[in-house]
Amino acid sequence: MTQHDHTHLRPWRTIERRASRKIRVGSVEVGGDAPITVQSMTNTLTADAAATIDQIRQLEEAGADIVRVSCPDEESTAAFSTIAKAAKVPLVADIHFHYRRGIEAAKAGAACLRINPGNIGSPARVREVIQAAKDYGCSIRIGVNAGSLERELLERYGEPCPQAMVDSALSHARILQDHDFHEFKISVKASDVFMTVAAYQMLAEAIDCPLHLGVTEAGALRTGTVKSSIGMGSLLWAGIGDTIRVSLAADPVEEIKVGFDMLKSLGLRHRGVNIIACPSCARQGFNVIKTVEALEERLAHISTPMSLSIIGCVVNGPGEALMTDLGFTGGGKGSGMVYMAGKPDHKMDNDHMVDHIVELVEARAAELAATQAAELAAAE
């Protein structure tokens, strides 16, 4: 929490998370009081271990807590061992159609197995996957998708619907529970926002396991971000969700960025610099849009939670700066005011403003990191 986060004074900004039991995905806790984790998925050929490891590295640098890797064939699970050893974050093996891929992935070092109950096979085969998860210390994600529901449910309900998705999820949860396996989470995803939200709301009332949120096949970067934010955002606002994946037809790194921005906007998790910026108008004392673009790029390496306001004029600039760690407000005549901890501190000319702000943010991040390290050392 930054020094200007006054959430504790504003009960109307408090989100009470749904009570769920906690599981582990490798070294990462999911559910309970653990932070909401952000996931993505590689889109390289898994059999190409080098390319997959390179993409995982990019996702790790963006802040991914967990990464999912598809295992469609034996070549993929054969490469999975090399990939898992190189990854710094736990990996989820995505399994479809052939239960043996799940067993092979568990042996190869998967921290979690994602199985789709609609297409993995008979209960007997599911049981074999459960045993492999037990043997190798994997958790399981029951992944229900509206597009791949069991035939019996489609015949019963006539079409994919929230109740059918929840019935599917609960029936497979019972299989895990009947085999004394409780390290599982569930997702009930659809490309339709209404169906997705309704299914998660129903599931949240029916079971206490962690829930993995997502609107599947949401679309391209802009449209997928909007769609995911509406669906997942409404659920998170209601306290539902323990781990999230934003499904975008874009670079997987963008999924991590959007995921953290979503959590940041709801005050659920803070990572990196939160830039508050005006859309700009004729009053602006500098080019706000280009300035924010430059700052986003140059501050992308900062993971320390911090807030920064970039406002084009004095109408809203001073007020926004009161609530941020650092701020810059345009004042005309080629310069503006730099705010530190909500107070006007010094003037800076527009031409050098970006470099100056980057220096201030980096210095503040180093200061906060040193303070945190000292606190941890003292606690030990």
C-alpha cells in the first residue's frame, strides 16, 4: 500500500473476498487469504522447448505468478521436463482429449494439471490422472468450458447454460473428493459474458474451492480487454475469484499487464506504477498523450507499487496530485509543477520532464525497496 492509499478510511472501497480454502500450485498459494494470482499461457509449440522457455521468461518479467503450457502430444510432454526445470514460476500442464498426457506431465514436473471434464474421457481415466497428481504433488484445475460440455448435459438443458456448466464442475469435483483429493480449483468459462458471470456466481455459492476466473476466447487486445474487464471485473468486485487469466488474441505478455491493471483498478493487488492521466484538451500545457506513452514504456521495469499523476493543466492537476506519490501538472509557459507526496515541490520544464519523472520514480522505488528489506531483516 502506498502512503496515499486511504482505503482503510473509505469502507465503500472495500471488497470482501469470498471465503475459499487454500491450495498450492507449486510454490504459489491460491485461495484463502493469498493474493489473487495472475496467469497467462504460452502460445509457442511446446515441443520447441527453447522457444517456450523464452516466452515463459518474458511472462515472468511481466509479473506472471503461474504460466500454463499446452500438452497436446507426446512430444510436448517429453519437452515439459526441460521447460519446467528452466521456469521460475510454477507451470500448469493443459491437458485435452488424452488422459495419458496428464500422467506424463505430472511426471515431468507440472505443478498443476488442467483437465477439461468434457473431453478427457471416462471416470476411470480421470481417476488415473488423480492418482498421478497425488503421486507427483500436483494440484488440479477442473476447467469447464461452455463449448465442450458433456453430451448428457447438452441433451438435458438443450444448449450451453450456466446451470449446465456448474453441474459439470460439481460432478467432477465430486470425483476428486471421492478419491480424497482436495487440491483443486475450478473454472467455468464461456465467451459470453452473461453466461460466464452467472456460472461463477452459482458456483461460488455451491463449493468452497478456489475459483480461476476467465472469459474464454475474449477476442483481440482492445475488445478482449473490455469484455474481460466487464465480466471478470464484476466478479472480482463481488469478491469472487482467486486467480485470473485474461484470454486475448495478442501477445501473452499483454494478458499479464491487463490482469494486473484489472486488480490494481479494484485495489485488490498493486504492482508497478499506476499512472493517472487526463485525456487532454485545449487547456493542456504539454502533450499529455505522448508523455504518458513514453512514461509507460520507460517505467515498465518498475514492479514497486506506486502512483503517478500526469495532468495537463491546473483544473484537476493539484487535486489528483494530492492522492498520488508523485505528480506533474502542466502550468503553461513551457513548464509545470512536480508534486511529491501530494505537495507542490518544484517546477520542471516540459522538455526534461519525462527524464526527470523517471529518475524520481526510480529513486522512490529504490527507497521503498530498501525500507522493505530493512523491515524483513528486522523481522528475522
